[in-house]
Amino acid sequence: MRVVLVHTRHFRGDGVSTYTFNLAELLRSHGHDVAFFAMQDERNLPDPNADLFVSPIDFAELNRARSIATGVRVMKRSIYSWEARAKFGRLLQRVRPDVVHIQSLHGHITPSILAEARRRRIRVVWTLHDYKLVCPNTHLLIDATQATCESCSGGAFYQAALRRCKKGSVLASLVAMAEAYAHRWLRIQSQVDHFIAPSAFLRHKVVEMSSLEAERISHLPYFLPEDAFRPSRGPGEYLLFLGRVTAIKGVRALVAAMRAVPAARLKIVGRVEESLREWLGGELPPNVEYLGPRFGQELIGLIDGARTVVVPSVWYENQPFSILESFAARCPVIASDLGGMTELVPQRERGLLVPPGDVGALAQAIRTVLNEPESLVRWGEQAFQYARREHAGTEHYERLLRIYEGNHVSVHG
């Protein structure tokens, strides 16, 4: 079988990229041919089809300008890209795939490419890594207040503009609203054969908030490659935050909690968003260290040395790879009791759950992992066994292949 994987990024650096590259290796290990379609970027890994990748655009840079002209440019690119459609059509002609598997396409690539797959009668599968189908701001969150929001449920996308949900900006929110309405008018959902939700929570929200039929979306958890699972170990020395250092990840609350527990140490690993750069560089207490992005064996070593990984997000996380990678290293997790995180971290079974944004509860959880080393070992082992059982590559491949072939039965999770 020949498969094209569509994802904006063709370099490592976030959970979706991790899954995409892991999936490519899994498919190739079973004899399938895999090709990629992405956006051009100087950080991209080499690829034989890079000449057909869509041209780059930096929305963060354009958003800083906040002018009518940049708004029009963002809208033209994010709603429908004729360039992406033409290049994708040429890629399909070159590769002649049996399946197109989308990971992400909004904004940089756009759903324009779906028409090329449908025109050639190629099966299209889409793994949903966020809530973009039902939320113009992607995360079911109002950026300015960090409050969860489901006001656009049922296609009421005008709520995005009324609430200024995207970056607290009227212009950015209007563009997001227009994109959502345009894609509904283009009926992009009807151009996809089947959707996949890594968490049962995401699946439930998409069905609840949209017109998507329940049988057209299956719950299929992420998987971990075999080399991610590691030997037994004792409790580590420090707490670890890994991932994008953004406001929605709850990093401010985590640092505040660390101030209340000076005996604990925290290492923060990941790319920092521009709005937090100054804060992160000037307000950290002595027991918190920012290391910047780390990859490969260096990141593995940091997880192996951690007492626990902390995922204090304030948005409805889908199924964070940081949690799964921690479980594979027998490292328990402190996570927010929210979204897909609740599915992964039952209270005092594979770690601890805390109310999102609650600094006091987060500090108490940190004290618990300092004072209960026996519990940490037990939770870590239970986390490892769970990951082995529920997130192994073999079952993921078998179920995904049935979806590719159209022989699946929708799993509700």
C-alpha cells in the first residue's frame, strides 16, 4: 500500500510531528511505501518530494503587524491555497497513493488539497490532533482569559469574533471565524472518508459540537515505538516540564507552585512562545531551570532522570505525547484534570490529577511526589504496564490498516 502523510511540519518538535514520523516508520516496517506533503521550512528533514512542498508563510510574524493588509493575506492563505492544491495534485500524480492520511493542514496547507484526492478517488483519513473542526481558535479556549469555551458549538462560529477568542484580537478572531465558515461552505468534512480521534474525549467533543456522524470517527490512541519502552528505575531527582512553553500549557501556574515548594527542583524543556520569553528569562525562582528545546537521546536522558513529569495544561489536551513518553520510561505524571489527560492519569494510579490552574493543588501534588517515593515507583510501574498494553505499535497498526481499507468498525472509546 502507498500512503501520503500530510502534516505542515516536516521536522521534529511537537507531538503531531512525533506521531507522523513514528507512523511513517511503522508503516514502512510492514512493507508500505510512505511519502510526505508539508510546508517548506529550513528546519525540514530531507525529502525526495520537497520540491512539491507548499511555500512557507509565518503567521506569527504577520499577526504582529495586525493590519488590514496582513489580515487579508492571512485570510487568502489560510482559507484556500491554490498553490497547495496544484502541488498536491502533482505529488499524487507522482506517488499514486492508495490512501491520504492527514495529520494537519489548516492555515499553511488548507483543505484545498482534499479536492485533488477526491478527484482521483483516493481514500482520505484524517487524524484529529485538536478541535479545529469545531473551534476557530483550535483549542476550545479564549486566549485572553485562558478560559475554556464551547460557544461555537453547532457551527456558531460568529462567537469567535464576539469573544475575541484568538489572541485577544478582533482581526485575528474575524479571520478565524471566516475560515471556519468558508470550510463549512466548502463541506470539507464530506471530502474525508474517516476521522480518527486519539482520545475518547476529543471524539466525544467533535461529535457533540458538530454535524459529524458518530460512525465516521473512531477512537484510536497514539502508539509508542518499541524502543521508547525502557528498563526499571528508581525515583528521579527533579520534576520535568516538556513541550511547547505556552500560556495554555499552564507553565505560569507551575512556576508559581514551585515557589511554594522550594525543596523541589524543576527543569523546563521546550520552545518558548514569544509572549512568554521575557517572563521566562527574568522571573524564575532558584529551583526552576529553563533548558530550551532538547531532542533525541538528550531528551530521553532528561525523562529518565525525572521524578515526575508535570503537564499542567489549562486547555482540553487531546492525548499528550509527553505523558505517553513518560509512562514508557516508568515515570509517573502530574496532570490537569481536564480533557484527554484524565483518561491517561487516573488519580493515584499512574500519577496525580489537579484542577487546571490551581496553584495550591499543584504545589500539594509536588509535595506528594517528594514525600512518597514508594508510591512513585508503584505508579511508574503501573504507567509502564498501561502504555505497553494500550499504546503498542502492533495493535495501532492493525486497527489503522482496517481504517485504511475501509473494513473498520467505529470504536467509540
